[in-house]
Amino acid sequence: MMAQRVVVAGGAGYIGSHVCVALLDAGRDVLVIDDFSNGSPIALDRIREVTGRDFETVAADLASQADRARIEDAARAFAADGAVLLAGLKAVGESVEEPLRYYETNFGAAAGLLHAMAAADAKALVFSSSATVYGDLNASPVSETAKIGAVNPYGRTKQFIEEILRDHARATPGFGVVNLRYFNPVGAHESGRLGEDPNGVPNNLFPYIAQTAVGRRDKLHVFGNDYPTPDGTGVRDYIHVVDLARGHVNALDYLARTPADTADDRVVDVNLGVGAGASVLEAIAAFKRASNRDVPFEVVARRPGDVAEIYADPARAKALLGWTAEKTLDEMCADHWAWQRDNPDGYGDASD
């Protein structure tokens, strides 16, 4: 049976809000669990606006023992049969400075959701993993068979949660997991009503470009222009968040049609990426075209640990999930700009 009633843990966040839209548009019912530490209640209203559908919400912390009983009761009453785990902290630099907080929060959120799923007897889980589990790779495209070895606490939480989920699947008959290893999500909903609203100074390239274009930042720092790439700047695999969100629906469908013969059949790792890279300078140029705004930048020293080029091999996503990325870099920039232009201060300036 296809999962029809899906818990979205972290549904008010950047990726989570777009996953909710994809699920609701596909006819699924949704229960959002979020403590709003990385998301906004306004995003939930915007999801209702763009989909024309309502859904249930529980304001709670999955990592909190104090909230566990209430979360389990909500999942049971909702009659959940599937879940998407997006809840957790997500800044690489911050994780290096506060590793204990990252381990407590991210592992706690995973455990909390698994308990809630058990309470509802839900057996299909899609996990928001990351390409950071591959560590410092210098060969692309990167397939799911590449060596695993995260090099920072954030990446290790993703790597270790994948292992926790494998152990749980082995101990729980019929339980299935798709670990979606994201590359670099960018863009926004085409309506301009949902987008990325990072706390503080952005850690990723595109929100920093967008905030520079809209005037919130004076200039962008480009970390190194002497890499062995066509223009000397780092090359990454950028994927539109709407394409990414669609992958979660496909992943739940995959679990529905995959027999639960053994645990190994029911736990799969899948890259979500375009399968090609764009350089920092190419991304800046594309954003300037989309926004018709200047994006001042300054080249500074390389960051330790950055590699010249990394992009996904998305063949398994196509073979198992029937999924391929559809949107171009120009579309990513146009949608990201529409969001930033209409919401220059993110959800913080929204009056609706």
C-alpha cells in the first residue's frame, strides 16, 4: 500500500515546506511536526495557500523527552503510515563549533520520529541525508558506492543516522527506508511564496548571492579562484528544491512497491542531484541574469577542506525511483530571486 498519511518532521523548514507541497499536491495527507527552530509558522500558512489544502500541525521538539508522549499520541491519532525525517540542525560550520548540540539534537530527532512511527505502526521512512556523508572526495560523478567518511559533525550525524535506520529496519519487520543524499538544494517555489530563510549569515552560496542582490549583504566572498576548474572557482551540483521535493514522493512510492523480503531490500541509499556541476562564477552570472541586479564579490582564500569539483551520479535515482532533475540553473536562479525579491527579509517581514 502506498503511504497516504505522512508525518513530515521539520515541515516548516526550507526543504520541508517544499516536501509538504509535493505531498499535498500528490494527494497525500500530512502531519507536520516542527519546533520552528529552523522554520517559520508563516511557511505553513503559505503551504496551505499554494496547495489549497489544509493539514495538521504539532508544535513540538522531536528530540525532547517531554514532548515524546504528545508526539506519539498525535502520530497514532493521525494514523500515519509513512514519514519524512527532515528535522535537525544543518550548518556545517556551526556543527564544528557545537558538536555535542548537533549530536543530541539530530540523533534525538531521529529517535523521536522512530518512536512516533512505532506508535502509529508506520513502516515507510524517507530520510533527508546529505552528500556530506561522502567526505572529501576528489572524483566525480559520485555514486552511492563511493567511500563513506563524513569529515564534520553535521555530516557524521547524517552518516550515523543512516546506520541507526539500518539497524532499526533489521529489527522491525516490514520497515523500509530510503536515504536521500542531497547535493545542493537551491531555488524556491515558483509562486515566490516559499523559499529559503536562513538564520543569521547564510552558510550556503545561493542565499548569500540572493541576499547580496537584494541589498542585505554588501558583497559575496568567493573562496578561491585557483582551482583546476574552467574558471578557477569551485564546482558543485545545484538542484532545484522543487525537483528535490518531488524525489521524496517518488521515494515513498518506491517503498510501497518494494517487497519486504529482507531488511537490506528495504534500506537503500539514493543520490539526488542533477549530475553536472556549475561553478561559483557561473552561479553568480546566472543569478545576475535572473535578477538584473549586480552581485558584488571579493575573491578570498580557499576554505580548508573544500574540493575543486563534486557532483552526483543520479543513475540510481532514475532506475529505482523513476526520478530525474528537470529544472535548469537559470530556473533555479529565477525562482530563488522571485522569493528573495518579494520577501527581502524572509518570512520575518511577512505581514500575512
